[in-house]
Amino acid sequence: MDKSKQVIASIQLGDEQIVFHFIEFWYQEDIGSLSAKVLAYLSQVRILETIQGADRENIRFTWQMKYYFSLNFDCYSQSCWLEGEDDVSKEQLKQLMTEFTVVNGC
């Protein structure tokens, strides 16, 4: 995929996750640049690990050095979502979403 076309089309806050939709179809080899694009909107992010599967990839990270999240990509379903890894982090999803308001034009 042409990296200049890696545009986030929309971001939606659900009860327990934030869902990302991209304009272009993407492949597993695009996940590195897609995840960098998503995480670039967040302040104080530290990647803990990246877990690759056959058609999935998960990037575990901390936000503000105290909340734990996972950014998940599923190639087969073209799904991308972010979720808290514990109850304390899940409670921060709404606050985390405010860092993406530039993308959603809010």
C-alpha cells in the first residue's frame, strides 16, 4: 500500500474498545506503519511488545506510563481496535479517545 494513502477514515468509541477504520484495504505488512500512525496521536506512549500471528497482530503499550492497552489488527476482517488490558485502563478509554479528536474532526 502507498503509505500516503494510509488514512484513518473514522474512529468510534465503544463500551470497551476504540475502533479504527482505514480508507484503503491494508495487509499484514502495513501494520507497522498503520500502528505508528495511530499511536502518533497519543502522548506518553511506550510500546511493551508486539505479538504477531498468522493474520493478526497485537501491540501492547502503556499510556501516560500507568495505563495498559492493546492495539489489535486482524487482517482477515480488516479490523483494528484498541482495548484496555485491565479495569483501570478500560476506565480511561473515554479520556484516551480525546487524543484522537483531531482525526475525527471533533
